[in-house]
Amino acid sequence: MPAKNHHAYAEELERCKYTLGYIEKYFESTLIKKKRLDNEVESLKKHFNSDSSQDYIDLGINTLLQSDAGIKLRNLVTAKSRPYFARIDFTEKNKSDPEKLYIGKMSLMRDEDHNVLIVDWRAPVANLYYEGRLGDAAYNCPDGKIEGSLSLKRQFSINKGVLEEIFDIDITTNDEFLQTYLGANADNRLKEIVSTIQVEQNAIVRADMWRPLIVQGAAGSGKTTIALHRIAYLIYTFEKSFKPENFMIIAPNKLFLNYISDVLPELGVERVRQTTFEDFAMDLIGKRFKMRDENEKLVMFTKTNKSAIEKNMLRECSHFKTSMLFKYIIDNYISGIEKKLIPKVDFKIGSRIIYKYEEINHLFLNVYKMWPVVRRLDEIRKNLSNRLKVEKDSLLDDINNAADNNLINIKSKIQSLSKRQELITKVLDKRDGLIRKLEDISKKAVREYIKRINKISPINYYKELFCDKDLFNRLLSGKIDERFIGYIREYTNKNLQSGHLEIEDLAPIIYLKFRLYGIDEKIPVKHIIIDEAQDFSAFQIYVLKKIIKDSSFTLLGDLCQGIHSYRGTRSWEDITDNVFSDRKNKFLKLEQSYRTTVEIMNIANKVLKYNPDLAHFAAKPVIRHGDEPEFIKKENIEEIANDILKKIQMLKKINFKSFALICKTMDKCIEVNKVLKRKINDLHIMTGKEKEYKTGIIIVPSYLSKGLEFDVVFIPDAEKGTYTREGLDIKLLYVAVTRPLHKLYMYCTGEPTSLLK
């Protein structure tokens, strides 16, 4: 309700003004501290002595303090506009007076008496706001379970320092407050939702960090936003153990990273590693490759001029290369490499055998089998060197003893002094020559032996696997349908010979490097969050788990939007059974959709029912009503474009900001763009190569719209011939119709798609 109408308005207004005043003073003092640190860092850099360890330490400490002060300033700037969003009154057991706690995005303590003015939303006690009900309540903290009574839950709407609304509630958010938040228009970036996190979302945010968490979330359930809030929560909770750099989010593409880029800073979090699987893989492999567009194959699957057989062969090729079966094939391939790697020759000096081939091979294949090949060879090098040192000493003794015996014989048998001296010199010269030769051979022997072990790069081993027809056929025979073996080898080999890789090739190459060479350095990541996890394969996630030791995972995705299922995850059991079978994992569902209206979600669920394997994942819309989606039939694309133009002009007048024309394919996007670009100045096509997300009016193919949201969506090609009842078409249309927040318009020039019936 309007704040002035609330019975506690005077009390809350006074509290708001006091808090804002304190924030202003704290901001000024922090600003002074930041300027001082800036000057100190600048001075240290100017007079830095690289030979001085103290200079290095001072610069490091002050740079860190400078960064922390900068983050604090940014948080305080936000707090000056919106210091907190909720209040709870909690009376701890065996205490008489309730504690009034105001919850915001940062914590703030009064210096003079250490009184807490604002509680960070991530603090254990703040969980009472998200999950507690009025009456008996409790929360868990490091000291144990704190029990008591919750007598008040109050929400505030404070904007630009003005107290606008006050709501007294019981559950996390009352309808009016949530409706106001959900009814807002889409901006060009994702936003934080700390004030409206729901109970089921909160369970994900605060879930155990070390237990693998898999989240099946309906379209619009807030998966991405919750993933980012989870990172912020974990950084806060484990701030004494880990740095922000120890957390990593893997997103589907760079455009998506740009789209979510504002959320973590809004939550007061910096320096979290944000990357794509492709970029992370390149860093691990240590080489940049030419990559095929990851959507190229999907586009081919949408084309009607390609035969069903050709599409099926390509699907099976991708599915195989991202499967755990391929991982086992590579294991067998590596086993074959290992058996042939050690040359079948003894390690010897001259005629003396230092190490027999059988001994060396036993060390390599059995004693050191738990390590990557390169580390095993390092250990073998040490063994060769150590035994050579012992044998060299023995050989030196033999040389010296032989020389001494010869000298004794010469001295006892040769009477002529000049002759004796000549022979002694020859013996000593021979001895010295043999010693020099032994030293020279010894220095090179180990290196020369190891050099005979033929190692090649992981990418070349990968190429060899597909080039060697007999080897490939032997490894795959009986493992997959014989019809696909030749196609997989020839298709992949053709790509590799052209100098290109597909995203499906990256996990196998990383795995080869891991098994053969190990990873060059320890990756300082403790928790990995993977968004759009349905587009990742079990093999990809398995590889990440193997190379990033002691890491934990949160995977969030939606199988209903699994448009890349040919190379991704088809069921979450693929992950739990093949990747996390050694750990007790947790599976949660987000069924509530907060993005769109009941009317639009009803259309989406109507589409989904045509895929019985996924229909049980249908979203449950939050009670927010809007206009019924419109289905409009026109004579041609020109008429469709004109109608879209009229609607955009009308909707802009009522403050809608973001509009998307979602076509099934890029070809259709180009066709629509040709008609509309003469009439709309700020229209642009999203190609997937963008590095920055822009709002406004965009034309986007269905497969690139996944994860994004818009005020209004137009689907210009909702026709029977475009969207069939084929599995991929169902998912693509489902993605398209779940993008709008407020309005959905669908068009056709012929018969409408049966998926909407």
C-alpha cells in the first residue's frame, strides 16, 4: 500500500531518513579512504623497487584494499537510493524484546556502538524473511540453530531515497508487491531480485555448496538470476575461505555473458570468473582453434531441403562425440598408445644394460599408471638417472681398477724406465678417455632415451584417431550401429583436415590432454555454476569435474528448451549416473514461471503437451494476468510486417521498451528484415556473433532467443509448414512463446501450426 497510508509510516520514515543520513556520512568517509589509497598505490607504483620484497607486499595489500574500497563505494551509491527492502522482528528464545532487523543488499554497522543498521540478505538470520512464517521460527547459523518467534515481516519500496510503499506480509512476498515487480518492463540487462526471492528459489541459492546440485527450471522460473544470486551468497558465506576468483560461471555464449553482466556488480560481487565452455577449453588446451558456428548444425536440422537420413546421421555423429561412450573409446585408444609408447630397447651404456625394456614398461604401465603420461615419463626419467648414477659409479670403478691393474703389470714387468713411462702414459690416457666418454654418454643417455618416446600434441592424437580407419573401426566395432562408424570418422576427419573444430570436439581433446599430459597448472576454482546446462553433455561436465579437482557444481537448465539435445543432455540421469555417481547429489525443480502472464504460459504449455517426454515439466504460471495472445492471419509477409509496425508504434506510447520478432530460422529473419528495415530505424538482426546485448527492436532466430526476455514478442511465421510436430520444432516454438513478459502476437499466411491447437 502507499507508505503514507500505513499505520507505521511515521516510524518507518524516521528510520529511513536516519539510515540514509548514516549512509551518506559513511560514504563520505569511505570516499576519503579510497582517495588516500589511490594516492598510496600511485606512489608505490612510481617508486616501486622490484628487488624489494616489502615494496611488493605493500603494493599488493594496498591494491587489494583499494579494490575493496571501490566495491564498498559502489554498494553505498546503491544503498543511498535503496538502503533496504525488508524488516523482520525476531525474538530469540529466552529473550523478552524483539530485535528489529532491516534487510538490504549490503550489511552496515554503526561504528560507535556496533549496532547493525542493515543486515545483508545473505546472512543466516535473513533466511527468516525468505522462508520464515509468523509465529515460531528458527534459522541456522555457525553457532547452531537459533529458535524464537517471528512477529513481523514487512516489505518496503524505496526508490531514490523516497519511501513509497509498505507491505506487512507472512510469506516471502505478497501478491501486490510481487505483481508490481513482475509487471515492470524489460531492460537491456538482467536485474537482481533479492527482495522477491521465493521459497523454492531460496532453497537453491542457499543449498549446500559441496553437494552437486542439479536444477530443472521451467522457462521464466529465474534460473539464471538465481544462479548469480547463489554465487553472491556463496562468496559471502565462504569469504574467509575463498576469493571471488574461486567461483566460475559458464554461460552458453559471450552475448549471454554481456546480458547478465550487471547482476553480480549489483549484488556487490566482483572478480568472479565468467566464461563460455569454448573459451575455457581453449585456455586449457593452450591453443586457439577455428571453431564452426555452434548453431550451424541446428540451422541445418531446421532446413526442409535436407533429407531425414542426412539429418539423422549428423545427429548421431554429434551425440556419439559428446557421449560417455566416446570417453570410454578414448580410454581404449589411450591404452593402445601407452602400450606402444616405450621403445622396445633396453636402456644401456655401451654394452652394459642399465634398465631392461620390460622393467621400464612395467613402471610406465603399472607402477605409475595413476598419473598422466608426461608425469609418468618424468618419473621414469628420474629412475633412469638414479640407476645410471649408481651404474656409472660402478663403471668408473671398473675403468679405474682396470687401469690400476695395467699399471701394476707394467711396473712389475717393464724394466726400461722410458718404455715403462710411455706405457703408463698410454694407460692413463686411455683411462681418462674412457672416463670422459662415460661422462659424455651419461649426460646424454637419459635424454636420448626419453627423446625416442614419440609424443605428439593432444590435437594430433585426436586427428590420428580419426585418420586411422582400421584403428577407428576396431575401437568402435560392436559399440555403435555399424552404419554410423564410417560417417562419424569421415565427417570429423573432413572438419579436422580443413582446420576447424566443432564444440563437440573440445571435451574429447581436453580429456586427451588430461590423460596424456595432465593440466599445466592447478585451476583455482572451487565452485562452478553452469547455466543452460541442458545444452552441455555428460562428457563435458565429466571433463570439468576431472580437471578441476575438489570443485563443486551447480547445474541449471530446462530440458524443455533442449534445442541442442543432439549434443547436450537428454535426461538429468545422464549427469547423475555418469558424472556425480560418486557423490550424493541433489535434484530440485523450479516449476513456477515468473516471467510471463498466465495467458501466455497457457499457450506455451499447449505447445509442450505435444512432447510427452517433457510435458510433465510444464511451468506453473504465477498469478499475473494479461491480454490473451493474438493469432493473426495475413495474406503475405508485407501485411504481417505492417501490422507489427503499427503495434510497435502503439505499444511504445504505453511505455513498452523491448520488442522481439522471433522467427524460426535466420533465413526468415532476413526476409522479415528486408521488409521492415525501410520502416524502422532502430531495427537490427541478432546473429549470435554480437558481444554486447542491445535492447530496442530486434529480429532474432528462435534458437538465439533462449535465455532472453522482452516486453513484447512477435512470431511472424507460426505456420504449419514452419513449426511441425517434430521434436525440435516443439522446443523451438516453446522457446519463442516463453520470451515475452507482457504481450505475444503470432502470425501466419497459411494454415497455423497445429502445435497451438
